[in-house]
Amino acid sequence: MKNPPTKNDIELAHQNIKPYIHKTPILTSESINKIFNTQLFFKCENFQKAGAFKMRGATNAILSLSEDELKNGVATHSSGNHAGALALAANKLGVPSYIAMPENAPEVKINAVKGYGGNVTFCKPTLSDREKTLDEIVKKTSATFIHPYDDYRIITGQATCAKEIYEELSNLDYLIAPVGGGGLMSGSILATKYFSASTKVIGAEPIGADDAFRSIRDGEIYPSVNPQTIADGLLTSLSKKTFGIIKEGIDRIITVEEESILSAMYLIWERMKILIEPSSATVLAVVMENPELFTNKRVALILSGGNISLLVRDK
């Protein structure tokens, strides 16, 4: 796929992946709405298969491959959610998967990848080491590389999340989604363009990992260097493909403090009784830190995933 997805591409991808994914619910909380004097609609991708929106893109990418491209399996590098999604999607479609994972990836995500049948190779937690390890895997296995986000097939799949929102809700003022490598944000922007053009798209990013904010502000891609945030799903840099789509279609990226991310996560746990990971909480943290922007507005928030360990172990 050489060009950004069209409306027809997104509609076709959605139809193709429906047998393999959940149509996740959109929930509201009267008590949270009262706190912020707004109408918030939470798209719960924490209930998605593999526990995150990544299942959409991974499934679409694999379904887009030819038999020849699939015969030796698929491979990627990922710290967690894309790895799990690719492993599960490959498992469901009967092909092997090979994953280069940083050695400091969350244990809950490592265990999930292995549980879905993924073949894990650990590497140092730098992009260069991830790419080097992946290259070695591909040379050894001849598996087809599927990038976590710099791939229009991935972006097309991720766009189906916002498409489902717009099929269920109308007259939304804002859509807020987290920004890591930009696959979900790119897809959300394109879905908004095609299905709800009056809605403004806002990116949520930790202030300790604000490479996307700076990249869009200055018009050039800044790498994510030593990011400091609890939101482990948002540690990667934008890519050429995601940067191009985001800079054209985003209203703004808003950075949030770590304290707000934690407060938002706990508020959702306590009031909505659902489990989300810190990356998901950034979207509510944006509302927390900027209540005046969202007063009396209709706002959709994508809760991107729920892969977090609640186990406390003695060291």
C-alpha cells in the first residue's frame, strides 16, 4: 500500500477484520461528566482482543499479505501491544510470528506475546538494537516484517476504531487519542476526515515523552530520546508516514504531567470499574488539565489499551 488510505480502503479493511476483532463498547460516566462539566464518551479498546487497539492494524496488515509473503510468517519489533496483537492475529490466521522485544518490556506484555504463540527474542531497549535484532530474525526466518505503525496497512486498520465511534455518535466536538508512533492518531485523523469532518482531533502525549508535540510544532520529526513516562505504550517516535498525516490533520497535541496520567487512570478505575493502562489515561488527563477547553462539549476519548499488571511482588 503506497498511499495514505482512502475512505474506501478503511471501509474495506473494517469489513475484512470484523470476524477477528471485537466491536468495543463506548461507555460514559455520569460522575466523571459532572466533575468536568462535559460529555465524555470512552471508546474502550482495553476490551479489544489482545487488550489494545493494535489488534485492528495487525489483523489488517496480515490479511493484506499474499500467500508468498505469509509462508515464512511475520516479524516485528515492539515493546508490547503491537507484539501481542501481531502474535495473536498471526496465531488466528495460522502463521508463525517472531518478535524482537526490549528486555525491559512489561512482564505482563511479554507473557501475553508468548501466550499467543509469538517467538520472542530479547534485545537492548534502544531503537537501533530493536532494529538490529529484527534484521537478524528476518535473515534467519525470512519472515515478512510488519512495522508497528509506519505502514499504511496498519494505519488503515487503526482507523476502524474512530470509524466505529462515528457510526455510533454524532455531533462530536473533539476526538482525543494518545500519540506514540502515531498509527492510532493517523488512522483517527483519516477516519475523522472521511466520517465526521467537523470534529477536531487532539493528541494526548506525556510531557516526559513529548517528541510528537515538538515534531508537529517545528515541522520536523524529532526522535524519542530517553523518554521518561509511566505510559510505556507511548515511547516511540513518529515515522515519515504518520508524521505526514498528523501534521496535515491534527488540531493540536496537548502534553500532560505524570501526576495527571496517574490521577486519570485511577479515576477511571474507581468510577467506571474498568482496567486501563497509563497510555490510555493520557486522554482523560488532557481534559483534567484543560477543563475550560471541553466545558459543555461532546468529546470522544479512545482508551487505547488495558495491558497492565496489578501484581505486587516482594523483591
